[in-house]
Amino acid sequence: MSGRTTHELEVFSNKHNVFERHDPRIMWPHRLKDNGYFCSSGGKVHHGHSPLPEPVHSILYSDHQKDFVYGVRRPVRTTHFGGYKNGLATLDAKDDDIFYDTRSADSAIEFLTTYDGQEPFYREVGFHSPHTPWATPARFKEMYPLWKFKQPEEWANGYDSNRYADRRFHRFKELRNGRTRWWKKSVRNYYSAYSLVDDQLGQVWNALKASRFTDNTIVIILADHGFHLGNKDRLEKSSLWEQVANIPLIIHLPDHPKGQTVRDPVSTIDIGPTVLDLLNLGKINNSVGRSLRPYLEDKKLGPRTIPTFFWQNASIRQGNYRLIRYSDATTQLYNLENDFWQLNDLGENHPDHTALRNDLIKTSREWGMAI
């Protein structure tokens, strides 16, 4: 949201509040507000599901704070489906309004149907799912029969070991030794939460397309990180492997109705430069992010190395390769084309390892990480 890297901001953890270290005006939405846009908050976009403190909120947004209240806060009938986080589910559709994502979607729909200002608007719609605890209406869990979940055959052969990863990235004992029922229930919980937010996103989309803004509103859909769903015995978000570093990114331009798929690696840090470029509002000075506008105009940005950071550990995606360098200087190298789950480290003797390692060091330094 700032167009700055984590090392430039020195924000490495949820415990680090960026607004205690930096002026809110470094966030690119402030550029929109400063140029006459009506900026409206809505849900989990900056870290945390609660609204930003009023002094920060008033700098970034034109409207009031919104608190959608996280968690089940009133007596409702519930059951549990088991698995990771125990699969809490509500039983009555009339209780759907207790969910954060429902409230966020309803707020966005209300905005789209009532906004009558003359200024162009910027509207955030932040969802909490599929973040844990994966609580949903029961019907979303019932969409996924357990017998349909099958683990990839490759998992049965095990995976490579790395001393840093083995120590730092938690492995779940419930996933070991071929035990699958708990895994199936856990994946069902995740899928149900994903489907809940997909349903709410669809309702916001329908409201936009039914509104007077359908032909002049840019829509960008993205997530902040991926998630392991059992590979390498992990069920979490903290790692540098592909399943965590890879996220969906969709950019919708109403005057470009023909869809296309871009397979080049890009970064979330590109979002700000892209928005400002599309709105002709200049650049973010000294940002390593790039505008993705050329892709939207059927052009290319050219070869590019995209890094992912976790504290003082770094990973890069270059073509089909992912190279990880941990803070203890050990590495892991994978070819995602034939090893998507990253089970077999190609090792330091691979002919491309040295060049990739040098590129990782160079890229990390360009993004502000001393290595």
C-alpha cells in the first residue's frame, strides 16, 4: 500500500505498526485523495480487521471509520466439522450477517448503490477469509464431501530437508504418516472459507455491474499471501515456498473486455504504480515497483526477477525456478515446471544455481535487504 519494500519500511512482523514508524501520507491511496478522489475505507486492507485509528484514518480516507466486528458476537446455533481450527459453522442462514466478510460486502454494496458525489471514488473492500479460523455457514462446508479430497501422489515420496526450514516452519504431526482424514477436514474448512469470500465478492461485483459505475470503474482483486494446505506437512502461511509466495491478481478495465492471462512473475508492490499510472497521477519516487499497464495493453515488461522476503530470508522467482536463501546461508532450488510442490531440492551443484544465487543477492540489495 506504500510502494515501498519491507526492508525500506523496516516492517517485518505483525507486531510492527507501520503507522507508528511512517507518515500515513506515504500510502499511495493518499495520492488519490490529494487529487480529488473520494476515498472510502472498507475492511481488512491494512493489517488488522479493526479500522485504523482516527488520526490515521482521517488522512487516508474521506468518510467515517467502519468496524465490521470480527468473530461470533451473539448467540447463534453452531456446529463443528473438525480438522484444523475445528471447523466452526453456523446452522441458520439468517445468521449470515455475523460474518466479517458479509458485513464488508454489505457495506461495499451500500456504497455502490448510494454514492452520489461528483468526485471519482476509490473504495476498498477488505475480506478476512480465508484467514483462520475458517468459520462459515454450514452450507459452505457441505459443498465439499470429504471423499473428493485426494492428496497428490507426489506427496507420498516425502520431501527434502533443510535445517533452517525444519526448525522455523512448523510441521503438523497430524499430517504425517499417511493420516488423511484430519487433513481432508482441514482442507474442507479452508475451501469453505474461500467459497464464502468468493460468494460475497460475487455479490459486490453484481452490485457494481448493476450500478451507474459499471463502465468507468477499475477493479483490482488480490490477496496478501498464499497458504500451505498439507504439502511438506505444513498448514500455514509462513514460508518462502511457492504456495505462500504465489497469490491471485486480477485487474479489470471496463474498456478492455477481452481477458488474458499473464504468466510473468509480478509483485504486490506493483499495485500502487499501476493504479497511479492508469489514473495519470505520476509515479512513486524511488519505488522498485513497476506499473503493469503495459500488460493491459498487450505489451511486455521484459524479464524480471521477483523477490519474496521473510525477515532476513529471501526467495526469488525467475521463470520456472524458485531459489530460496535462508539467513544461515543455506539454499533450496526448485524447478516448478516439474516439481510444483517443491519436494526435491536441486542443490548447489545444479548448473543454474550460481547464476540464480547471484541474481537473488543483487535483487535483494535492490529491494533494500543487505545480504
